[in-house]
Amino acid sequence: MIIVMQPLASDADINRVVEKITGLGLKVHLSEGRYRTIIGVIGDKKVINGFPVEALPGVEKVVPVTESYKLVSREFKHEGSVIDVGGVPVGGESLVVMAGPCAVESRDQLLEAARAVKDCGAQFLRGGAYKPRTSPYSFQGLEEKGLEMLAEAREKTGLKIVTEVVDTQSVPAVSAYADVLQVGARNMQNYQLLKAVGKAEKPVLLKRGMAATINEWLNAAEYIMNEGNYNVIMCERGIRTFEDYTRNTLDLSAVAAVKSISHLPVIVDPSHGTGVGKLVQPMARAAVAVGADGLMVEVHPNPAEALSDGKQSLTPANFAGLMREVAGIAALMGRRLA
């Protein structure tokens, strides 16, 4: 349930409500909007049944939240959230671009990619140090050595780092190096991992699972937020359907749907969404047009020699073309690159 405070409710009114609710053994989360404060109540609603919440000074109304995801819902927070990643906003009027190789392969490869995407206007460097792969014989990543390379690339370029955590044990190590913790599609419903990143003090990029419904995806975000981490960025990266021309089916309708029912920012990964390099640029254009808050694009200095996902990776030159087109569409949508 959510408690909507009156526009002129005082701090004392708000604190009184919070004390009453927490005194019942429930958790609360404050959402302070421009005109009023909303108090989200988390826990067993039976505890509060019969308690005269609306009689408390400053309370306008009590609204039950029927969906299983509550903190994620726009019923809880009407205004869209903007996630601050070290001074780079994700959401709002800004458009962010996360770009770089699928996997960190070497220092030279990573630094070349980082400088290229930085020159084109990206704000984040993406690159996997830990790589969960379908085959056990595929390249599994450089692990902590890869994290060290990512940190060096950030130092040299100023780009923020987004990289994947694959299990609960890797969360502390990745948190020490990364600016954003990525939960990959294969781990979207790894609830112990979701709880672990929910306790971490880093923003989380949550990719949609390969066969996940929108409801399941939003509930995965709820797991993270329920642990106290409200800095969650959703990422649509395609779902598995009967179509086999593309690697996945990029569900751009999910962007509009999630943004209508959730306040969290949503970005799109057209690289994994299609798996085909020549389709990345047009789908990136479409993602911005449909209202995505950002893009995640795989860029490699030499895709033909990539150890992971070379088929869907762009060259720096192709990425530069994508960025020019995306900037133009963003301007038409009243947005700008962060």
C-alpha cells in the first residue's frame, strides 16, 4: 500500500506516520515529489488492517497497490526516476549510451575501444570481465584482471564502467571496480544474486531474461529495491521466440509498457536484441524513438577477431554513424545525450 500525504504536510506529520508504520514492524520508503510525499509501506498488509492511517495528521489518502511489485510501480512514484551514476544521469531528459566490447580481451583492445566510444560521445564503457557463456568451452573472461583493465580505462577516459556480476561471490570484487553492476539475462531470476546487489551501494542494470514476461522482469527489480537499493536501470535485450533469423526478438513494445507502469529508466541493447551487426543501428534508432532512456551497444576494434559476439559488434566507424543518427532522433524527441 502507499500513503499519500497532503501537499502541505509538514516534516513532523511525515515523521509521525513513518514512526507509526515502522512501529507495526513494517518497512517504509519515502518518495518525495515536487508537490507531495508518498510513503510506500512494505510488508504483510494484515498487520495494518484496522489501523486508522487516514486519521493521522497530514495524510490525504491510502491507496492499495494490487501488483506484486510495489516499489517499482508508478502507483508508488508517479514521476520517472533519474539514476545518478557519478554525475551522469540515467533517465529524465538525458539519453545515455553504454558501449564497448562484449568481453575484456586485452589491455590494448579495451583501451582502443574505450577511446573510440568516448570520442563518439558515449558516457559508459561496457565490457565483461566475468562471462557466463552457453558453452563451457567458450571464453569465460579475464575475471579480476579484466576488472583492473576496466578501472584503468576509466582513469584514462573518464568513462563510467558497467560490467556483469555472475554470482553472489563476485559482487564485492565487481563493486570495488565498477560504477554499475549488471545482472545479465541468465541471472534475472537468480534471487540470491538480486538480493546481494540490492545490498550493494552501486546502481544496478537489470537485463530482461531470455524468456521473461514483463511482470517477471519487474518483480526481479522489486527484489533489488526491497533490499534498499533503489538505483535500478532496466534493460530490454530481446526475448526468445520462434524467429531464428535474429539471435533474439527485440521487444521494443516492452520499453513503452514498462515506462507506463514503472518509474524506473529503461535502456535497450540492440546488439543482443538482434545478434546481427547490420541490424543494430536501425534498431538503436527505433529504441530512441520509442522512448528508451539509453542504449547498450557492443563495439570492438576488430569484430572479426572478437573472442565473444563479434557478429553483432560494431566497428568504431559504424558506431560513430549510429551516434550521429541517435543524436538527431533524440533531439526530435526533446532529449539530449547526457
